[in-house]
Amino acid sequence: MLIKNALIVDDSKSARLVLQRLLARIHVSVDTVESAEEALAFLEHRQPDIIFMDHMMPGMDGLEATQMIRANPKTSRIPTIMYTSKDGEDYFRIALQKGANGVLCKPADQEAVMAVIRSLDKPAANDASKEPAPVESLNIPLIEIDRLVQKHLRTALTEAKSEISAGIDLTASQLQQHQKHQLEIIRRQLQQQVNEVQNDLNTELDSERLFNRTRNSNQKLAAAVADRITKRSADELASKLQIQKMAFDSALEDHKRETDKHVRSVALRAAIAGASIGIFAAVIAASIIR
């Protein structure tokens, strides 16, 4: 089928550039947009001969956009090729069910682009049924031919450099996406391990379970504490009793000394009183005798 212009829908700049260079080699003019929403807006005003649609994009994905393109009478006849890193028979079948006409796997090459275009059995929406103009023999000077050859060589070299650069960018982008994917997997695994550890910890720290597991230790600890408290109380009581006994003994000794002192005082007073009585009796007796 005759392809004059194409629309590339892809959020990756490097992927758009690679495919744009490949299509330019077969003289296909290209428009590019970065999202499915932009593609639908573009198709409201312009009708390309073919659409190359990326699958994974921010917002609406490529398969959903393809369904909408196929459901719109204005765009239903435009062939849509899924331009994606996904492959395999299952994905190809899903893409056809969603309305796609084929799948072009990333990274694409010239042969793959030509093969997917040749696989289209329906005419493009804007094909013009014109016969190619007859090629007439031209008498071109050799110097002009050499100039044209040099020009084409320079163009080819420039395109080759651009494709190599775009390929490097695409590979770097794919590696970055792969690394992000791997990091996300590792993050999820770590999060799952953290959740498992947290669940185990919560289970181990359950009050009833913790009480049952530490019951024997708690009982032994309580018994040891009670024993120490009992011993300490007994020691304190013995100390208090000892202090009270010492105080009582001291008070008793003081009382004894006071008693002895009082007895001696009484005895002395009695002796003095007795002596006084004796003297008084002697005086009386002497008086009587006289």
C-alpha cells in the first residue's frame, strides 16, 4: 500500500526519533505526538495514512486509544500499528482484538518497518489512486552524478549518526526503565519482608501471648522480689527491735541507777534520823537519871 505520511504516538523522544528516521528512508513524512490524548486531538483535524502507537504511556494507554480510533467513523479506516517492546503471540492477538492492524517491536529496524507495512492488506485512508509518473531517460553529466552521490553519502552518514545516537538514547532509556523496574521489585520485596517482620513482632508482643511466654520468669522474679522484700523487712524489724532493746536496756540502767541513788538517800536519811533519835533518847535518859 502507498504510505505518504504517518503519525507516531510515543512518550519516548528517542523511540520517536528512531522510527522517524526509518520512515524517512522510504520517503514517508512524519508527525509526532507524545500521548494518546494528543493523538486523538490530532486526528480531529488531520488524517495520516498510518499510525504507529506506543502501548505504555502516561494517561491513556495505546490499546485504549486504538479502540477509540477504530470506533470513530472518521478514523476507523486508518491502519494502526502497535509500536511497543511487548511481543509474543498472546500480545499480537490482544492487539488485533483491540483494533490494531499489526505490531512493530522496539527497537525497530528498516526490515521490520517494511514488513509491517507490507502486511497491511487494506488501503490507507488517504491513498490516492494515481499511476506513478513514467521515468524518462535523463542525460545527466558525470560530475552532476558524482555530486549527487556525494550528497547522498553525506546524508546517509548524517542519518546513520542520528540513528546511532537515537539507538544509544533508546537503549539507555530502556536500561533506565529496566533498572527502575528492578528497583521497584526490590522495594516491594523489602516492604513485604518489613511487613512480615512487623506482623511477627506484633504477634510476639501480643499482651496475652507475652504474658503466657513470660509467666514462669515473672513468677520466679516475683518470688525473688518477695523474698528480698521479706528479708529486708525482717532485717529492718530486727534492727528496730535491737535499737528498741538497746534503748530499753539504757533506760533500765538509768532507772536502776536512780533507784540505787534514791535507796542510798533514804538509807542515809534513815541513819541520820536514827542517830538523831538515839541522841535525843540519850539526852532524855541522862535528864531522868539526874
